[in-house]
Amino acid sequence: MYFRSQRRLAGEISLSETIDTDKDGNALSLMDVVSVDEDLLEELDTRENCRKLRHYMETCLTRREAKILTLRYGLNDQPPKT
């Protein structure tokens, strides 16, 4: 039973586990090596919100209402018009 549970965990690794040492002899963890750019996360969030907005505009609004909102707020890379 113990060996089965260990086999299941064999492919998992902790982010804080030491994987190497740097030139000064300090321990490097996977978290030190892997980094995420904050701008990337914001861009992905913005893309997802835009996708949802387009979906709701297509499904919930009439064609005229969607066009009015698109023109008013400058959607689809157009300048906003009052």
C-alpha cells in the first residue's frame, strides 16, 4: 500500500524543493527559477473579459444595441464616439 501511494506522488514536485545551487553556493528552488510576468497575467485577464463582453453583446443584445455600445465606448479598436 505504501509503495502505491509513493508511486502516485513520484511525478509531483514542490516549488520550494531545492533543485540546484547558484555560484555563491546558495540553494535555488524551483520557485526562484520559474517567474511569471505580472503584465502577462493582466493581459490574459483583459483578453478573457473582452471575450466575455463580446459573447454577451452577441447573445443578449439586439444588433442595433450592440452597434450603439460599440460606437459609444470605442470597442473593436475604434475610437469612442459620443
